Amino acid sequence: MEWTRGRILGRGSTATVYAATCHNSNEILAVKSAELHRSEFLQREATIISSLNSPYVIGYRGSETKTESNGVVTHNLLMEYAPYGKLTDAAAKNGGRLDEAQVVKYTRQILRGLEYIHSKGIAHCDVKGSNVVVADKGVAKIADFGCAKRVDPEVESPVMGTPAFMAPEVARGEKQGKESDIWAVGCTVIEMATGSPPWTEANMREDPVSVLYRVGYSGETPELPRLLTKEAKDFLEKCLKREANERWTATQLLNHPFLVTKPDIEPVLVSGWVSCSPTSVTDQTFWRSVEEEEEETEELQEDSRDLDRLKLWACYSEKIGRLRCVGVLDGPRWDMEGGDWIMVRVSCEGTMISGSMSKNVLGNI
Ligand SMILES: Nc1ncnc2c1ncn2[C@@H]1O[C@H](COP(=O)(O)OP(=O)(O)OP(=O)(O)O)[C@@H](O)[C@H]1O
């Protein structure tokens, strides 16, 4: 497919997402790109989303490896473009949090997406507000399948995701599946309703290792936002059961009174949401040359590399290093996206945190 790269829409821990136009159809696309030698997650994501087709999952438009004009070989995942950005942007534009009617609407759409994904035997493994995008007509769609995997109880696979959204069994490194996605839906509802992920007391915000310990071993469940109705709190309790097998499924939750008794509201699409995104291919101010972008990209990449190297590593290396020393963690990937919460992706053979040893290790931190 012939296409032209436009400006940067967003940057994740593994790739950069650009707007692009398709030459044949003039459709605006989102193209997620990574250098080929660092595109393992992107290629996995492409394989997974190419097998999916739902109005509540970001649409697949193709994937390819390409040599750019500067000689760099990139892998590119072409996707449907979501003009209203991330769900967390929607909350930010609404004063930091969404009202309950909006929470209901988006939760319903997220669960419809998850019901479909789960029916295909796939777990998303990183459900959170910043991995849900708002597409045409204000429809929320699940995006970023970089952590997703086929659920197979026979195959041991590393746990992934974002600490504040991890279910207890994931934080302990035991297993990760459809039930863990449901816990993350509960956390995402809290995030939409309050503007912050769960476990965000002042003294916990900066320390993902403490969050992992608390989620995994404290026996606590996240605090339910006081302002929510009784129905909403009951819904959250069904998501946030510490025992994975007691959690409701996506299908059951779609029939919970919190979601069935209220009609969908019309989306409130505040124009400010689209501050950096085109609404049509004729929005020429949006389309800057790739050269301009490349300059900016190089600068930003340099900045983010510095941030990665200096700040994140300095902050966390000591604690994480202690875990790595005992073979608990190997090669974690850190990302500060989503406020103060970092994403953990582990490329080791086993699990991230295993059983009682890590409990002791974490207990010493
Ligand atoms: N289809 C899309 N349409 C519009 N913007 C998008 C789209 N997909 C992603 N983005 C933007 O690009 C950003 C980065 O995308 P994404 O989260 O998929 O990258 P990532 O490298 O996998 O990030 P993460 O660190 O969360 O894994 C998003 O936060 C969002 O702002």
C-alpha cells in the first residue's frame, strides 16, 4: 500500500505513531513505526490485530517493512486513525475525570471489545485509559496490542502490563489471562471516574515496586471512588475480586445493572481534544513535512533516550537491580506513560515475580 507519513500522534515505549494518508483511498491512517531491530512487540501486535475485526477494536490496515529515505529500515503497522486521541485525553479535557454517564458509555464499549477479543482466545494484558482511543463518532476502541497474547494454560509466558492496572495474580507473576483484563477494566473505570489510576496515594505514586507488592500480597482491593453510585460500586466489586476465577466475564458485566439500565449518551466531542490531530485530509496545517518531523523526532528521541537512561534508570535501577540479582527480573522495559505509572514488559522466559522468594525480596525493599 502506498502512503505518506505525516506528523507524530503519540509516542509509546516501543514505537512512534504517525498520521499518514493512503494514496489510493485518501483515508487518514495511524502508522505505528519502530526500527526493524527493535520491532519485536510491534510485529507481534500486527499479527494479533490482523486477526481481529470489531467496531470496538482499532482496525488493521496492513503491515510492512520498509527502507526509509534516510536508509533506516522500519517496521510499520497501519491502523485506523482515531481522531479524538486517548481516553485519558478525554478525561483531561473534561476537567480530569468523566461523569458517570460517559464512564458507562465507554465501559460498555471497552467490554464489547474485550468480549470479542476474549472470544478469539486472546488476552489484551494492558487495558488502561491510555490504551483505549476514541475514534469516529466518539466510539472507544481498544488499541495497543503490544502486550496481548493467546491464552494457553499449557504455555508459560511472561507477565506484562502496567503495575497500577495489574491484577493480584499478575503482580505476583503467576498467570495472566482474560480475568486479569477484567481487573484492569475495574482499574480503568476508577481512572475514568477520578482522573487517576488506583493505588495513587501520595506516598505510593512514585514507586511501582511498592504498588506491585501491595497489589500482589496485601490482600487489599483498590479504593472505590466515593462519588460513584451504588450500582457502579457493585460493578467494580465484580471486576476487582482478588480471586481471578470469581471475577465476572465481559459478557456478564455487559449485563450488569450499571451498564444495562442507562442508554448510551451522545459523545461530548470537545474540539480541544483534537489539538494535534487532523479531522480531514484537507487540514493542511496538520501535514508538516516528514523532514521537519524527522528533525523533531531526532530531538525528541534523544530527549526520551536521556530520560530513559538517566531519570528512569537512576530512579528504579537500584530496586529493580536487586530483583534482577536474584533472577526475578530480566530485562524490564520501563515507560512513564500514563502519569506516574510505568509499564513493565519482561522478555525473560519465566515469570516476572515468582512466588515466595519475590515476596521476601519485595518485602525488603
Ligand atoms: N490508531 C490511532 N489513532 C490515533 N492515535 C493513536 C492511534 N494509536 C496510537 N495513537 C497515539 O499514539 C500513542 C502511542 O501509541 P501506543 O500506545 O500504541 O504505542 P506503544 O509504543 O505501544 O505505547 P505503550 O508504551 O503504551 O506500549 C497513543 O498513546 C496515542 O496517543
